[in-house]
Amino acid sequence: MRHDQVVQWVDRYERAWRENDAGAVADLFTPEASYARSPYERALLGQASIQDFWTTDAGATFTMTAEPLAVDGVTAVVRVGVHYTAPESQEYKNLWVLRFADDGRVADFEEWPFWPGRPYSAGGGASDEAPVEPGPTPEI
């Protein structure tokens, strides 16, 4: 992959997400794609699972910025900022680790999300969520 190809893929991802176009999942992800919403959650497997997840933000409005930080062969790391403005305000910063298939679709997608108000160290205070067992890590 080249830097410009990653930018194009991210642009298509954002457009499909913004338009709640679950059908675009087939154009963005391989049939057996793995989509990890966090390194500590089990990955969604396959386009149908990704499509079901895709619709959870239906009706939300947000702004998004994205900048590929590294592209090495079929792997890319993208810094993403998302600010939801409705139905409620919430900001996220993400790192996406993407592994592309030969056809330009993503085979493995892993998010590393961060948001304000969460502890970032072991001594930073208790989280309001119980720990989640890590899911399988796809081989890259």
C-alpha cells in the first residue's frame, strides 16, 4: 500500500460511516475480515458482523480527522480523531492498525481508542468498567 491509497480507503470509510452505509462494508473489508474495536475486545469476524456494528451510530453526527502515520507494505497506522456532536457530545482519539489484502480491502482492523476522563495508568484511578479479557490477536 501507498500513503495515498490509505488516505483514499480512510476517506471511503468515513463517507460510508457518516452515511450509515452498511453495504459499503463489502467494498472496504474482505469477506473474512477481523475488526477489533479495542485491543481488549474480541474482534468482530466477517462482513456481516461488521455491518451489524456499523449501524450502531445511525443518526449520530460527528466530525472526523485522520492522518496516516506509517505505511509499511500492507500495514498502516492511522491517527484518528472523532468528535460526536449529537445525540450527545463525546470525543475520541484513536490509532487504527490496518492490514490490507492484495485487493485494497482491509483484512484486519484494530482500534486503540482513547477518550477524556479515563485513567491512562495503573495508578490513575478505577475505571467504571470491569476489565475485559483480551481477544485473539490476528497475525500480521
